[in-house]
Amino acid sequence: AKSIVLNQDPSLPQAKPIKLRDTIAFRGKRVKVNGWVHRLRSQKGMTFIELRDGTGYLQCVLTGDLPKTWDAQNLTLETSLSIWGVIAPLPEGKTAPDNHELAADFFEVIGQAPSGDEAFSNRITKDTGADLKADLRHLVLRGEVASAVLKVRAGVLRAFRKSYEDMGLLEVTPPCMVQTQVEGGSTLFAFDYYGEKAYLTQSSQLYLETCLPALGDVFCIQESFRAEKSLTRRHLSEYTHIEAELAFITFDDLLSHLEELMCRTLETVLTDPKVAPLIKELNPTFEAPARPFLRMTYEDAIQWLVEHQIPNDEGEPHKFGDDIAEAAERRMTDTIGKPIFLTKFPVEIKAFYMKKVDGDPRVTESVDCLMPGVGEIVGGSMRMDDLEELMGGYKREGIGAEPYYWFTDQRKYGTTPHGGYGLGLERFLAWLCARYTVRDCSLYPRWTGRCTP
Ligand code: 4AD
């Protein structure tokens, strides 16, 4: 049969253009919605379109002559279109998002998506491997899970900013192009900067420290870059780093602040009507951790690993001074099953700037926060505030002090006890949303060999 072309009925009330997040409020009124075909099925002469616009989903039904049009007959997944009609609650026994559907009186295709080999459903299937999925990240994002994680990500960023605002820290935006290292030379991305050597920042910590006398306690949410050689499920080459620095505090204050920050932020997201339902979908059993978090020294962790016969990287029993490797750390965290503040790491395995514990110069006032399923999500410490000690720190790590003159100056002009930390946003999200890898928690993740799309 020849398809028919229909026109919009001019006698109908003017339609209000709305986003799909607002559908409940506009039930019973004639609306115009725009979006992409997320699901599609035809049944008993009717066409059911689940429309997606990024803000929500809406079932739309074409009845009467509408399903007989050429456009309806040739509709494909991911076609973009506008639909006019009235949203009404669903009859008993039917299900659709928000328990309502739009009865269309007119629709218009805007961008027809391909059918056949190039059809969206043939680009990504259940059998698409991880590599191809990474190449197709731009299409994967349209899926319900990937987009839900990114919406939670936005909510978590909002919540962190709110916590900081409420806790009295000021946001700053340090540079990404720098000439100093923070966390060791082996993971630096170097590049040519007008003939000089420069790096992509590994951490904004040193810059935050310089802000204390000028702006008080500060935080930043900035990309950090690490040329990690290993392919693990929790390492990215570029990640979003939430960092803060606080003056005139003790190590205990630092731990309390961290606990406060994380608990406040979780409370905000878990009571945010836009975010909480998504977390429930992604991680149905998630519960905010109880305070106080378990505190455990590095030395006790080594003991714990020995007792539980979890070997080090050489397959031998752990001993004081070992870096606790990712696998061992995760086994310990998963066994204990709740957040852990792991404290007081040995000087040798930590960064040049960390303050030593009073009365025990083997170890530093440092903390890693470990979460079940992920392991370390925060690394922080008190900083050396003594000039001579800092010079010794550079020396121990073989770092030339010259490029750090501005950092060193902090110890000359009114030094104070101070400390801070960095939290990896993707790791926090992997924990909160129960994702296997941090790669699923970044918009366009970068890792060893992967810089596309
Ligand atoms: O422990 P890190 O290296 O500490 C610092 O960079 C400090 N300078 C931060 C500070 O005190 N201001 O990194 C902090 C956190 C880690 O706990 C982890 O969550 C995250 O950053 N992180 C990574 N996340 C993803 N991919 C990587 N390659 C990461 N490296 C660190």
C-alpha cells in the first residue's frame, strides 16, 4: 500500500515544547517532545516509540493513520524526531517509564538513522568486544547504563562542590601545564613548551599549598595526567582529581575532614531525586558507610596481610617497607568490607613532601582511603613545613630544587602545619556505582594506548 503523508491538525491546542524530565508535570496538556528513538516496536497496527532526550525517557504511541506513513514504516533506532500529543497515565497492566505514555497526534522525522548493516543495533550488540566498544564509546554513551553513570557523575561533582561550599573551602583552578612533578618522574607526560620541557600535571597539590596564605583552605576539581604503564581496571592516563589543602590542621583533623567530606557528599547524592534512583539501579545494595571509618596503620596492614597469607608481588610474605600492591590491597579491603583509612606509610614508598610522624621517623603522616571493590580512592598527607626538611626531601628523591622555588618559598614566608589529599573521581564512582572499571566512569577514558575517540 502506498504510504500516506499527514499534516498537523490546526484545530488542536498549541503544543508546549518540553524536555522529557518534565513529562509528569505536563500530563493532560498537548506537548511537543524532541528526542531519539531508544526502542521501537509495532503491534496491532500501532507503533510504540520509546523516546530518549538525555533528560529522560517517554513512551510514545502512534495510532490511526500515523503508523501507516512512510516515516513510521521506515522508522529506525536512533532516528531523531519531534512528536506532538498528550501524555496520559497508562491503563492497568501496562508498563512504561513513569507509568504514562504520549498519544501522538503528529510526528516529524528530523534525522533518519540507517537501517540494514549500518543500523544502530548492528553497530553494538551483546557480543561487541571491549576494544570495539571503546572505539564506539560515542555510541555506547547513548545506552542506559553508560548515560546513568555519567548522570551520577554530574550529581557527584555537584555534591562535592556543595560539601566544599558548606565546609568553607574556596575553589581554585590551577594550571594543567606545569614544570614540576608531584608523584614521581616515571608517570610524567612531557611535552615541548615553546622550546622548554613541560609536563601535564600529575596533581595540583603544590599549587593548592601556595593558595593557603592567600585564600585560606582551597580545593580544585581538575584533570590529572599519569603515564601509567600498567593496564589495570583502576588506572587512567587522564582522570578527574578532586584535591584540597587545609592550613593549621593536625593529621587527625585531616582524617576527620575527609570523613566529613565523603559522608556529606554521599548524603547529598543519596537524597538527590535526580541521582538517587540512578544509584539504586546501578548499585542496588549500596549503603553509605558508617562513621567513623576504620583506621589502620600501614604496619598493622602488613601484619594483617601476613596473618591472612596474602603474599607480596614477589610471592613472599609482606614485610615492613613493601609497597602494598593493588591485588593485595583489594583483597584486604574486600575482606574487611568497609572503608579503611590506611595511615602512616614508610618514608621510602611515599612522596618527597610528606611530613614524618613525630617520634617515629620511619613513617609519614599519610593516609590512603580504601573502599571495597576498588581499593585506594584517596591519597593524602600532612606536608613537610620545615624548610630544611623539605630540602632533604628533594635530595632523597633526586629532585632538583630550582623549579620548585615557589613551592619552597611557602616554607620561608610564614610556614604552617598543613595537609591535603587527592580523590580520584572515577574511582569514587566505580565504588558508588559498582562498576568493574574506572573506564566506565569517564566520558571518554584515556588509558595506555587509548586516546580515541
Ligand atoms: O595518591 P595520589 O598519587 O596522590 C596525589 O596525587 C597527591 N598529590 C594528592 C594530594 O595530596 N593533593 O593520587 C590521589 C588519588 C588516588 O587515590 C586515586 O584515587 C587517584 O588519585 N589516582 C588515579 N585515578 C585514576 N587513574 C590513575 N592513574 C590515578 N592515579 C591516582
